[in-house]
Amino acid sequence: MKKNTEDIAARIEQLRNTIDEHNRRYYIDNQPVISDFEFDILINELQTLEKKYPVFKSDTSPTVRVGSDLSSSGAQNEFSQKLHKYPMLSLSNTYDKEELIAFNERVVKIAGVDVEYVCELKIDGSAISLTYHKGELKDAVTRGDGEKGDIVTENILSTRSVPRFLKGYGYPDEFEIRGEIFMPWSAFDRLNKSREENEEQLFANPRNAAAGSLKLLDSTLVKERGLEAILYHYISDENRFSNHSEALEAAKSWGLPVSGYTKICKSIEEVFNFLDLWDIERKKLPYPTDGVVIKVNNLQLQSKLGYTAKSPRWATAYKFKAERALTKLVSIDYQVGRTGAITPVANLEPVLLSGTIVKRASLHNLDQIELLDIHMNDYVYVEKGGEIIPKITGVELSKRDITSQKPLFPESCPDCGTTLTRDESEARHYCPNFISCPTQLKASLLHFCSRKAMNILAGDATIEQLYNKGFVRNISDFYKLTTEELLQLDGWKERSAERFLKSISDSVSAPFHKVLFSLGIRHVGETTAKSLASHFETIDNLANASKDELLQVDDVGAKLAESICGYFAGDASKKIILELKEAGLQFSQQRIAANTKSELLLNQIIVISGNFSVSRDEIKKLIEEHSGKNSGSVSSKTSFLLAGEEPGPSKIQKAKSLGIKILNEEEFMKLIENN
Ligand code: IVH
């Protein structure tokens, strides 16, 4: 008997710890490793045990506390916090219609009459509470731990849907309205695509992406994330409405975003019809939903029903099960990415999931493999996180072969054999050999040529050929290529070689921030490259910057600073930069002078020749005012020749032979004026 009690206590303790850990991953890291369904199973088991063995009840159990999204408690928190005037609770939930019948019976028993419900879609985002004072948004606060939350007003105002000022009339002097901040599928796909390009950790689903975006410190970045809001819970000290649905109607008339898919249901059967309809229809919506919330419409009855410690008794959520499939894990590939990140990818026995056949799923990193406790040949559950990546969310232990082993994460790069290093903050392994690891090298050559980088006309196939022939082994080799070499490549003709070489010589005038982005320094994406270029102005300043100096730049954190220092410390990078400098690439950003009118001609080298309607000095001044550079002689680096009356014939001839544009005075003036 004693042993049994000890076992129960131990299981409860274990469940609480596991749930706390998953809550942390969900609400704080925004990187959950199990599905909501699996999480709810753990909560259910704990609830059942606590009910059966009340001696183990605890006020700090995750069954009576809402999961906290607070970034940190106390002094280091980046956001100020606010106490909620009314606690911000969660909802009870179920996947089972029988439990909805029981919910209805409990409500009807207390009401004494049939009850009207409002059914709403359960939006899968992050909860927010807005306070409006005299028609103006006073603050927006996250749920936090239910008692206090982070004030994220600026970030909320950068969503398209939350108005700073209300319209219409008749709103109380002060009221709160709560709802969900979410990320539509399209914005989620866009965000993950760009994170994939920059080899940043992908968001598992739009909910995590929305919650993570809400906590960004720079609201202009939040704006780019495309968050939206739907509000669903009006709260005020004044009793001006008798029904929840009336309150929502009023909120809509004040310009607040409320759902268009809400229905008043007069019986539990009508509720079921709504559930069945929306389990299908929701897949067509542009944003993620994970269930339906069923609320008592009458506000007096709501008060009578009241609250438990964690959730209202007047509402419950019916959750839709995410579609998942069970299949066998056949093997794991360890893929090397552009910046050396090693991603374990599971090869699965093909299985049909939401209309497509899934054969591979990302396992993210070693931490994830360990948390899921995956063994080779296990049967695993796969779900689609978003539209793009299927992921493994659990293991079917009952089907495990007891002899199966845990996978062995490689110690060295599967591609070049270099010993892997581990970035603890990201739990990722990296191959540090970014100079000559073939996959990294080819990927970095491709990145260098990409449209957003140097815009050189080389795709996968060209890079493969150039690499295999040994013509290009680092990015500076592009500038040494000759027509003769290119003609040795399969299928290449004079014309293709010429076009290719022209794209290389054109790339020389790409502005500094693009060059910086093109270098492929780990974690330096397009936006960071721009910030760094305008902060340091030259590559030498950047290369000599200390970690502390780097941390002064907007959005540069410790990880990025370390990566930049590491890059410039290497002899190989120094050599490449020297060679690129010799090739004429732009390694400085001109300081925008006080007399600058525009950056229209930034990084453009302009040669002038002939007589103009104004003095040549005036023309030079105009070029400088628009951030251009004046040069005396025509070369392949010239952006255009500005030819007045009677230009020098040799300059005209040279420009023509190099295919350089020639503008006359009128065309030049138009160019500047249009700006
Ligand atoms: S009502 C007092 N309505 O789901 C509780 N919640 O899992 C008021 N949610 O914490 C919540 N859509 O963040 C409500 N139409 C909706 C909802 C909704 C999404 C979220 C909300 C809540 C969570 C519970």
C-alpha cells in the first residue's frame, strides 16, 4: 500500500514537471515539441490523479495555474508589466462531444431553463487584453501568468486590425476587450521561408510565430510579421449589455475586429451542427483555428455560473484533433545547411496525411530527438505544423521493438568529417568548416549569386559545374573566371559565357549592405546587413568592432555578435575579403552628407564628357547631391556616361564597346527630377 502511494506521488510529481517543461516550451520559447493533443492527455492524467487522490492537490499544480507567457519575472524583463484588473483565465477543453453534453447539463441545471449559447471559432494565437479609455487604446497586455502580463501596446498597434481610436459612439469611458492575436497562414509561410533562407530556427506553427512576434522589442519588425487580431470577450464594470452577442455587436460598431463566424445556438444539437460544419470549413480560412468555443450568451447567467481557479464555468472549448498519421521511422539523415547547421531529417515509411504523402519529417535538433525519446524503427506520429513542414509529434511506445536503439547523433560532419560544434542556445550542431565543407561551400556560392545578394546568373547546376571543375572554390573566384574556362563547361557557348561574365562585372556596383549579406555570415540576414552597413559604414570598421560595439547595433544580440567576430577572426575570410576588394566590390557605404538630396545614384560611378547648359562643376555637384561618384575615365565599373554637347569621341567609343549606358543632359535631369 505504501509503495502504491509512493508510486502515485512520484507519477504526479513527474507529470507536473513534464507539463511545466512543456508549458515553458510552448509559452516562453514558442517551440513546443509535442502536439496540443498529447499535452492535453498529460493534463488529463494529472487531473484524474489529483481528483482521485486529493491529498496530493496543490495550488501550484499546472492543473490550477494557467501557463505563463511572461518573458521573465522581475527586473530583467524587457516589457513593463501590468496587473490584470480581472484575472485572465484559460478555458476548459475537450475533444469529446459527450463531455459537451455533460457541460450543457451542468449549465441547464443551474439556469433552470434552456440555455442559449454563442459558438465561436477558437483562434489559434496568443491571448491579449486591450483597455480603451475614452475611445483610445490605453494599453495592450498579454495574458502573462493570468494575474499580470507584459505591456505590448506598440506591438499591438502595429497589427493591421487593432485601432488606436474607436469609431462610432456609445462606448463606456473605460472597458477591456480581450481576444486573440494571430498570424495568418500566408504571413506564417512567408516568415518561415525567409527564416529557412537565413537558416534560422523555423516556427513550428502560426501560434508560436504570433506569440514570438508579440514579444519582439522592435515594433517595426512586428509590423513586417503581419499579425492580426480577433476580439471575443468584452468586460466592463458597467452592465450595459444583457448578452455576450450584443456586446460583440457593439464592439464591431466601434470599429473593433470581431469574428464574422459566430452563431447563436438555441440547443446543444445546434452547437453540434456548428462543430461539424466548422471542422471542415475551417480548413478554408486564411488563419489557424483549433476548435470552437461554446459560451453561455446571457451575462447574468454567466455571473451566476462563475469561475473555477483556472477557467469560466460558463464556457468551454471543443478542440479539433489535428490530423496526424502513424508511420515507421526508417532512418535519419543529417543534412548540412548553408551555414553549417546540421538538421536531422527523418525518413519515414510513406503515409497519407491531409491529402499528401509524407515521406520525410524534420527532427530539428538533438534536443528534440531526446525530448520525444525517439528510437530507431519506432512508430511515430506525424502532423503538419503549418503548410510546409510535417513534424514528428510523438512516439507510439506500445509498438516499440525493445531491442531498438536511440539514434546516434554524428560527432563529425557527414560531408567533410570536421568535428561538429554545438550552439547551446539553439541546441543545434554546426560544422565549423564553412570555408571548405563542400555542401556549405556550394550553398554559400549559390547564396552569393542569389538575386537578393549579388544577382549573378548562376543556379544550382552552374555552381555544381564550376565547383566540380575546380574553377570556383570560394566567392572571390567568380571575379577571376575567364571565357575560356566557361567554354569548358557542358553546354556553354560564347553568348552564355558573355552574359554570365557581364552579370559578374555588374555585381561590382552592388551596394555595401548587399555585399555584406552576400558573404553569408551566419545569422546575418538582409535586414541585419543593412543595419550593420549603416552603423559601421566600412568593412574594416565592422571587422575591427568588438563584441560590445556590435551589441550597440539595433537587433544585434550575443549570438550574432559572436558569429560576426568569429567570421572576421578567420584568415581565410580575411583573404577572401581582400580579393573581393581587389575585384572592386563595394566595401563601404558613403556617409550621407548634409547636402545630400537623395540616394538615387548611391554607389554609381558616373563619367561626364562634353559641354552642358550649366557648368561641369554644377553637374558634379548634382551627382554628389544624389549620392553618386564622379570619375574621369570610362571603365567596366562605370555606371553610365553623361554626355553633353560635343563629348570626347574616345569616351563615347569606350563606353559603347563596354556596353555602358550613355545619357544626355535632358535624360539625366529627368532622372533626377523624377526622384
Ligand atoms: S474566450 C475567460 N473565445 O483559447 C476565458 N477564447 O485555450 C475567455 N481563444 O485563453 C476566453 N479563441 O486565448 C475565447 N473565441 C474565443 C477564443 C478563445 C481563442 C483562446 C484564448 C483562451 C484559449 C483557451
